[in-house]
Amino acid sequence: MVLRLLLATKNPAEDPATRLGLEDLLAEWHIAREPHELKDVLSKGAFDAVILCAGQGYGLEELQLIKTYAPDTPVIVLMNAEIEPLPDTTPHTVEYVSTSRLPDGLRYALNKLIERKRRWELFESVPVGLYRSTPDGRILEANSTLCAMLGYSREELLGLNARALYLEAAERESLIQQAIHSDLSVVQRYTLQRKDGGIVWVEGYFRAVRDNHGQVLYLEGSVIDISEQARMEERFRALVENTSDLIYLMDESGTMLYASPNVGQVLGYNPVGYLQKPLSVPDFVHPQDRPYAEAALEDLVRHPGETREYRLRILDAAGEVRHAHIWGRNLLHDPAVRGIVLNVRDVTEEDRLRRSLEEERSRFKAMVEALSGVVFQMELRSGQPGQLLYVSPQARKILGYAPEALLQNPSLWWGNVHPEDQARMVGQAGPPGAVEVLRYRYRRGQSGQWVWLREQRITDPGGQTLTGYTYDATSEIEAQRALAEQEALFRTLSETAPALIVVWQDNCLVYANPEAERITGYSLADLKSRPIWEFIHPLDRERVQARGLARLEGRDVESRYRFRIQTKAGQTRWLDYSAARVDFRGLPAVLGVGFDVTEAQEHQLDLEAVVRLSKALRRSDDLKEMLEAALDETLAILDTSVGSILLYDPEGHSLEEAASRGWLVPIPAPTIAQEESISGWVLLHGKPYFSREFVADPKLRPSIRHLVPPGWGGVVLPLQAGSVRIGALTLAVAHPREITERELKRLELIGEVIGNAARRASLRQKLEMRVGQLEALRAIDQTINASLDLHLALEMLCEQLMRLPLDASMVLLYRKESHVLTPIKARGFRSPLSEIYRHSVPLGQGHAGRAALERQPVAVDDLARDPGFAPELTLREGFVAMRALPLLAKGELLGVLIAFTRRSWSLKADEKEFLEALATQGAIAIENSHLFEDLQRAKLELEVAYDLTLMGWAQAVELRDQETAGHTQRVTELTVKLAQQLGLPYEDIEHLRRGAILHDVGKLGVPDAVLLKPGQLNEEEWALMRKHPTLAYQWLSGIPFLRKALAIPYAHHERWDGSGYPRGLQGEAIPLEARIFAVVDVYDALTSDRPYRQAWPKEKALAYIREQSGKQFDPRVVEAFLALIDQDSSASE
């Protein structure tokens, strides 16, 4: 029932149920805060109770509103201090509850008020007058029915004394005395006087209510208005006196005039309201019997004064069919009655019992005759079997005699019982109510066949008769004997079978053979004393239990599967198990047969583990990724989450972590394999190491003991490839689990697989590293061979150095003249390189100076203690270790290579070899650079010598040709500038410079007569003069050094328009060097004094040059020349 509750409170912020501690109360809550809200809520619907939170001026007005708009609603006032309660004008008073008694006090008051209200509503709603009064007559309470019956209002009635309502006061006093002196209720008919003076006949119920001490508290009672009934009873008293059943009175048409009060008891009709509407015979007679009822009515009308008897089916108030035996008498002629009187007896139950008895008799007969055995009953005489009273028809088949023959001569039965069984068969009967079960041999009838009979007997409670049931049990007994033989055979097979055989029901074993005891190590008593699931391995328990219970319930599940059990010794055994549902002692059970396949299963699991591990190892060629995958798969196989793999370098006995999981991740691995660590001990001895509790193990390194959590044990085993130890595998399991010997064997197999795979991967990585190193050396060789730039070669060297596990590297060159080492190339430094290059190292000082002086490698593993020549730089960079290798070539010191690490030095042997090879390459690069510098220096000296020779030739030409002094120098310098202006490469400008110097060298082959002739030359002389470019070509072309300088001496007299000599070249067919020089040569000639003329002004010469653009000179060269002259003029200004 859901209560409808209203909470009147000044602070409704919280949930009402939570605030009042009534969360478990099934209620519909409403809240009102202000008076107008309370008035509105109360006017919209009724509530089971109102809870008013009073205090601080809140509550009095609200309580008055509740009593005004819901006077019948129970009210509970919650208060911190007493408030003045209002006068209570209803029978259900206001309840006051202190807030300190929440929630129990509130819950009690709520239940009390609601129950009081319900009682009041019931008190008011019953159609019976109810009242309560004191023994002296003061009326305490009266319901509305009583007020209406007597014509008073409730207030008027409560103001009266009960004596005023009785016509005779003595009658009330008699009733009171009966009630006071008796614990029973008093039921009496009497008369009461209404307010208007009328008389009311009532039937009253009256009793005294007492306290715990027996003192009368008040009188209470109920009254029913029977005024009309009383009048009718007076009218038909004679009729009532002539019947013993239901009495009806009807007229000749069949209309009912009266029905006796017990019509409600018999047929369920209300005696008071039964005849409030006209009823006739068809209204209560079964439809199928109505014609017969109408004929019976006519028969009664025709025979006045006679009693007629009929049987009809009638309908009760619920419409159910009732069987009635009716006696009717026509008293229409009787002035006192004037009607037909019917005496109706309900014989429904009587008819039902009669029919039931007949049906039971028929069923019993059919059942007895359908039984395969003989049912019999005999009388007992002094506890001994006597005369047979009944024998069922099956006696002919079971006993070989007809029932009639046995009833006449019981000895036909008893006399054929086997002599050895007769004493039991015909002996003393059991006590009354006791059931006896006998089994005896009997010779059947005329056949003389001996059979086994089983008989059940029971003596009736009076001990007068004995009833029994006998059947042929020959087949049953033979089957039992066969079953016993089979059971004996099963037990023999079960006890000798090489398999575990168990039977279980209700989660417990009920049978286990000796092999089950041997496999599990438990005794039969131990096996039966615990739930069967406790013997199953935890990882298989849920699966096996689900299948077993499904099998027990008869569901179709897999009947054969494998699972693990745990023996008493803590070992794990595998069973190949088959199950079937059987009946055991009348209840369903499961028969299980399991073969111990531990070895086969373990081998299979070994293979599966190897396959899984092999797949994991094939996922990557990277050694670290391989080992991480292998560790994950191994942890999955072992069903744990904590483990690690360390790689071992046998050359330096160093260890490196390859993979770790669980709480081993933050624990640093040992760097060296030593006896003092578990992993070191395993690698040095090549044996697995068990630890029940890692944190307490004496071989655990003290530095990591605080990082190991308690409650973990496990094993550390070596990873080997043949006899080569590759690393160590650590596996941890949480208590109470321990790694078994079988698991260790599997882990050793796994270790071999991981070791071989790691060995192959390591060799493959070493091969790849070797190839990489060879490629690096080849790259450095190619760089050295392709370029003579030392910086480029050393840059490649430092780049290849970073292939190694290094953090920084530096190359220092040895300066012979100052005996210092200066940095030339650095890599991996955090400081600016400009700062690095400032640190020159004197020979013999610091680690690098010592390596150079001693010409031996220097190794330092603790730079913090011995930082070397520049300690502030070393410490700022955070370097931990370094190696300094001298760079030597043919016994000569060339420099030093330094390698730094910001962690412990960890280069392996092959990496050390690679470092030394790179140092050798660095020495070769520096030596080649020095050789090239020497060659360049010799070449430069040779070129200077050549240039001096060429200048000598040019001066000789100037002296012979009487040229202006310095002409060759001037044209050479200006030609070089103009070539640079036009963007010629440096190499071409060098050849151009030499060509400018030698531009007139061919004149040495022109005869003095022609060359030094003061006047005009004739044609023949001009022909000789014009041969000097050809002569220059012939002289210089045989000199390889000057071959690229021939363009100017050979072609500087060619003209852009093709009118020049010696070959008449035109346009761009003329070499660019010759085109450039031609402009400069003419300009210098025009602006210089000659023996045969004065020098031209600069502007005139430039005008001539400009005018000859496109004729004698290349226009592009002219444009560049003019721009160059203009730039020089601006610069000079």
C-alpha cells in the first residue's frame, strides 16, 4: 500500500524521506511551506497523514488550517519544544513527536494515527449501529448508523445517558449485569426509543471491556434494526414453528413473500435484503428444472392443506447449483398464513457424498482389479491371522486359486508357504498402524511351481483386521541378485581399473575408487567431506562445474573433455574425463571416469607453448621486439603478469635489460653478472634459481630490495643456445602459487627456444651491424676519394661515429709548429660549437694530450672524478666516460679522436673495433689532406714560377716592341676585372690572366725590320706581322700548362664582324676570353702614349669603343666594359 503523505515545513530543501529517515517507507510525498500552499494542497486531495514541522513561530496557524480543511486527517507535529495543542474535535487526536526520536518515534506515531483513522472509517461505514458507553450509562461514542437509527445527531447522542433510550431501564441493567459478570458477549433483542418517540426493535451485541486487572473500562456493542423482521416473525410464527430447514412463503402465483433468516447461511443471500424486490419461483430454480417447479406449484395449488414432496435444483447467491429436497403445503386458506409454505432442505452435500461414495467404490474396485498383485483383508484373532474377509481377483494368477476358494479355505494360502518361511508368514501381526514387509516362497496352486512373493501388511488402528498386498517378486528378486552380481563386478572393475572413477551428486562425491585416492592423494573420507569442485584446478573450476551441473540437470553437453585437478601434495594432474548421468540411490547423479594423461598433456602443452612462442618470435626481426613478444607469450603461458629478460655479453660479463613487465619494469637491471645478484648467479652457474619470496632472498641485490613487493616468488633461469649463455629469464608468481617442477621443465624448453632465437637474431644483428660498419667505412673512403676537403671527410667520420652507442665525438688536429691539438670537428655537444673550438689542448695535457704524447689510447670511465684538460666543459656536458684515440699515419701524429658517453661506457668488442677502424679512417683523411696541401703548395710554387717566366716573356716583348712600360700589367689586371664582371669562373680567369700576359708573345718571331719599322708597313710586311698570333699558337700549344691560355694570344685580333685575323672568326665563334681581351687591349693602347702618337683622352677612347660595338667588339662585352669603367670612375671620385 502506498501512503499519501503531506510534509508541512518551513524548509523543504531536502528529500522528505531522507530528511525524516523514512527511505524504506512506500509513500507518495507532497510538500507545503507557506499557509496558502498548505491550504491549496489540502483542498486538492485527501492524505493519509500530515507531518507538521513546528518551531520558531511556525505551526499553530498551519495546524488550524489542517483541522479546518482536513479535519479527518491524522496530524503528527514534530517539535523541538512543546507548543500549545489545539482542542481535538475528531476521534483521531493530534500526535506530538520530538525531533530527537526520529525516525522510530515518527514511524510509530504515523502507524498509530493511520491505524486509528482506518478504524474510525470502518466504525463509520458499517451498516450496523455501534456504540461505546460507561457502566453508569454515559455514551462515549456512537457511529452514524446508530445516530440515523435513533434520529439523533452525534453531538445530541453523546450528550444523553443510555438509560433514556430504553423503554424499560431494568432491561438495560439486566444486560449490563450479564456482561459484567461474564467474559462472554451478550446477544439480546430489545426495544429502543427514537428521538421522535418511535419504537425500534433491535438485536444487540453487548460486552464489557476490561483492563489488565479485570476492571471494567467501558461497555461496547452493536445493534441491528430488526423492527420489520420482528413484525414478520409475529405474523409467521406458526410457519416458523412447523419447519426445520429453510422456510419460504409464497402466494399462488409463486411470488415470494417471506424467506427465513438462514437463507443467508445456506444460500448466501442477505436475509435483510433478500425480499426487497419481488421474487418468484423461476428466480431461484435451475433453468432446466423450472418447468418441473411450475408443475409442482400448480400441484400445490390444486391440493390445499396437503404436504407435497419434490426434488429440484436451485441457484444460490453466487449462481452455484444446489440440490434441494422440498416439502410444500398450501395454506392459502389459512387466514393466519394466506400463502404456500415451503420447507426447503439443502441436500447438495448429501447428494455429493452419495455420488462420491459410489465413485470411490467404483474407482477402488477398478484400481484393485488393475493391480498386478493380490489385495486382501483378514480378521485378527488375538493378534493371529484368522478368516479372510476379502481377496482380489488377481489371486487366481498370483496364488493359483480363485478368491472364493481362498475365502472358504484360507489354508490353501498359508499351507503352501515354504516351511522355512511359515513361521514368519503366519506369526504375530505387527502393532496397529505398523507396516510390515515380508518376503517368502510359495508353491503356486496346482502347478506346484515355487515362486517368491513380496507382501506388505498393515494392521488397522483397532487391531481387528489386517490389510495386505501380495505380488509375485520372483523376477524382482532375480533382478536384484543379478544387480548384486553386476555391482560386485563393477566394484571389482572399479577397484582394479587404471582410471579414476567417481560418482557425485549434490556437489559432493558419493563414491570414489582406489585409483581416485591414488591420483589425488586424498583418502575416501577426505574426498567425500568436501565439495567436489575444490579438487578442480582454479583455472578450470568454473568450466568443469558448469558442465557438471548441466549434465546433472540432464542437458546435452560435451561428455568428454580435459581438465586439471590439484592433488593433496599440491601437484597439478591432467585428466581425460568422460561423464554420464546415472541414478544413484533413486536420485540423479553423475558418473565420471578420468584417465591420468598428465604426461601426454604436458607434452602437448610443451608443443603448444613452443608453437605459440615461435609465432611470437617470428613477428619481428628486431631483437628487442622479439624478446618483448617472447616475454608476453611466456607470461601468458605461465598465467602471470611479472617477468623480465636480460641479455648477457659473455666477453665483458655485462647485462642489459631487453624486456620487463609488471613490478619489474621500474627496477634497474644489474650491469655486471656477479654472484651477488640472482641473475648473475644463474648466468655464471648456468642453472635455474628458485626463490619462494624474492624480497627476502639473500641473493637479491640490497639496492633494489625496497622496490620488490612482498608475496611474490618465482624462478630465474638461463637462456642458452647450446652451450652459449644468451641471457636470463625471470618469472614471478603471487603467493600462494609456486612454480611446479613440470612448469619448470616447460620453462626450460621455452628458455632454449628463446635462447636459440635470440642467438640467431643477435648474430643477424651483428652481421647487419658489420655490414653497416663496412658501408660506413666505404662511405668515408668514397668521401675521402671524391673530395680532398678535410672538413667534409671529418663530418662524415663524426656522422658514422654516432652509429655507436656514443653521445658526442670530437676530432683534434695536431699543430707541429705550436705542439697543440686544436678541435676541427665536433658532434653531439650541447654547448655552442664556437665554444668547443676555442679549447686547444697542449701536447701531454689532459686525456687527449696524453693520448697524443704517448701515442696510445686513453680510457676514462669516471670523468666526474678526472674531467681532464677542460673540466668545466666536461662537467657541464654531463659526460661520464670517454676514449681518446691517437690518429697516426706512418708513425706520425696527425691528431686525436675523442668519443664521449653520458652514461657508463658500454661499447662491445665489435663496436670497439669499429671505433678503432673509424680512427684509422680519420688518420687517413688527415694524412691525405696534408699530402694534398703539400701538393697544392708545390703546384702554387710552380705556378708562381710559371707566372714569373711569363712576365719575363711579356717584358721582353714590351722592350723589343717599344711598348709603353707596364702595358702588359695594366691589360692583364683590367681583363681579369672585366672577366669577373661577366661572371667567368675562377679557374677560367686564371687561364685568362696567363693568356693576357702572353697576348703578344708571338711578336718574338717577327723580324726586327718589320717589328721596329718606323713607317708604314707594306702588304708583305703586314702579312709577316699578322703571323704573330699563329706563331704564339705554335709555340704555346705544346705546353700543357698553357694550353687553356691560348685563346687570347691566338684570337685577340679577331673581330666581331669577321674581318679580323688570323682565322677570320666571327661573333661567338671567337673565344670569349679573346673578345674580352680585345676591348681591354684596344682601350689601353688608345689611352697610352706611343712613339708614333699621343694618348687619347679617356672619353674619346670610350667613344671609340662604344662606336666599334658590334663591329670590332662583342656588344655584351662592350656593355660590361663601359659599366666597369663607370664603376671605377665613381669609386675614384
